[in-house]
Amino acid sequence: MTDLSGTPAAAAIDTGEQTCETLIRNISQALEPLRPGELLAVRSCDPSAVLDLPAWCRMTGHGYLGSDDHETYATHYLRKRGQNNGKDDGIR
């Protein structure tokens, strides 16, 4: 899987229709083994994820790079914090 800039994601998860609490817990677990700066692709059918994930990334210091929207789901791209000494590593 490739992020919006063409960089391969280090890991990918499909969260289906999970809502905020479960979605965030599973993303946190998926980010844990990644090195700082590596990318995680998150496939989600939850329409509120487009608002929840950027906000969560801002609060935790992870980078939110954006999403690829499809008819029934979106793939969101997150960069694990740490590459820029704890500053937000995302584009938006």
C-alpha cells in the first residue's frame, strides 16, 4: 500500500465500521511496532474518521497525511511521531 506521496506504508489495517474509541485503540496498537516516521495505512468505513483521525493525530503528535476516498470506505495515512523530535509530522 502506498501513501498519497507514493511512499510505501510500513503497515496497513482494515478497521471496517469501527467507531472512534475502538478505531483509535486499534490504530494505537498498529503504530506501536513502527519506527518513528514510518507510515500506517488505515482503511475505514466510518464516515466520522475523516474528522476523528486528524484531531487525534494533532493531540498525539502523529502526522495525518490525508485520505484516499472511495465509495464505501476511505484509506487514511498516518506517520508515526518522532521523526521531527515530537513535532507534528503531518501535512495537515
